Amino acid sequence: MPADLEVFLGRLSLEITAKHVDKLPLLQARLKRGMQIFIALIDPADAHAQIEAAGAVRRAGFEPVPHLPARFIKDKDDLFSRVARLSGHGVTEILVLGGGAPEPLGVYDAAVQLIETGVFESHGIRRLGLAGHPEGNPDIVRKHGPGMLLEALKQKQVSAKSRGLDAFIATQFLFEAEPVAQWASGLRREGILLPIRVGVPGPATIKTLAKYALMCGVGNSARLIRRQALNISKLLTVSTPDDFVEDLARIAADDQDLGILAPHFYPFGGFDKLFDWLTPKLAAAAERKVVSFSR
């Protein structure tokens, strides 16, 4: 395995939901301790379960990074209560999002509003993840125009820095590396200098990937998946992200100024498929290190 791919995969992170806490023994068996495990919040009703899952992830030896969608929060009391409970479970990093609800459930509409409350630094949160969209976000663009995504990232970077918080970007999932490189280069030109975790769909059938691409409004890099999905005979074919991850690793190594840090895996095809694909790669990297140290 190329050294740049080994380094890149060694920094991976993984996304789960509160319903996946039963998979933690599997994660402990397959991943090194201290890795970031992001905990998505898809349904506002699952907020309590997400907080409990964060504690379980911490006890399992991983770094929990719960999602905190602004549009899922009722008011300031709700916000401060959630962050206090997460902090009580050892959470020091949170991914701050606008959220997928078409209308806010309460007083917050955007991630920057949460940052500006001061809730994070007051509860020992040291690092914030910010959402990135290499291929855009059709809902935001329709409502606010094409420049809003860039402007929002600028605002969040400034707000986090002014409060002494480290920050990074975690992107939507996509299927090709070149759009990531072009987008990251554009961010740098605009003064956005945060490290980037790139969303990578784990191995899954063409049918499953096409479903998620449609649900999430993924852009042009999904065109191959869409074309393949039109062929009924290919719907159950399992697609793996080998080329995507290898290209990302190469770009990250060749142009470190882009700040492409690591892959962030979405296990759309299930954890078994993900680890059947990923474990041999991590094992090869570990074996290479052992051989290197023994010389």
C-alpha cells in the first residue's frame, strides 16, 4: 500500500447514529482507540439517545463528535442543556450544522448562531466541525443564492477563532476527488484555511448509493452511480471507494496546502461491508509499521 494512502487512512473517522451503539464492540475490534466517531442526529426526537450514545462512544475509547443541528434546537435553554449533557459525557468536539429541517423548530436557523452564543467554550468544548459542500447544497442555494455557502464558512471560521476554538471542515459525501481538490483550492484563495475531512461512502450496492445520493442532493460526482442505477442488472453490484480514496490520498500528499486531512466514512452499505473492505488496508499499514520499526 502506498505510504500516502497509509497515512491518509490512518486518520479516518466514521459516522454512526445512536441506533448503532450495538456496533461499538465491532468498532473496538477493528479501529484504533482515539479515532473520531461522529454521531449523526437525523430525527430531533432522538436527541436524548444521541447524548447517551456519545457517552457510550467515549467509554469505548473513541472520540465522540456529535452533530448539533441548529434547526433542531428549541431555544437557548435547550442548547445550553444539550451541550452541558454532552460535555458531562466527555465530549470535547461537536459538529455544528444548520440541519436538514426545512424550517427551524425553534429560534436558531444557522450554525453560526450557535457558535455566537458562547455555549461551546463555556462548557469545555475545544473543537468544532463545520459542514462543507464541495458540490454545493441545492436547498441553501435555492433559498439564499450561490454565494451563501462560502460566506457562511467564512463567518463560522471567524466566529470560532474569535472564541479560541479550533475548527475543521467535514464534507458531505461524494464520489470523486477532483471536485474536492478544486473546492479546497477555492477555499484557500478565499482565506478559509481549516483542515478538511472528506465524506466517503463506504462499500454499498449501486441501488443503495443511488438512493442516498438522491436523498442528499449530491452533485455531479454521482453521475456514474446514477447511470449505473439505470441498469437493473447492476443495482445489486457492490461499489467500493478504492479509486476515490487513493486519489484523495495522492492529492493530499502532493498539495498539503489544500488541507485535505482524512476520509470520513459513511457506512451506507453496513458495517460488515465497510470493514471487510477497510480492515485489510489497515492491517497492511500496521504490518508495514512493524517491519519498519524492526529494521
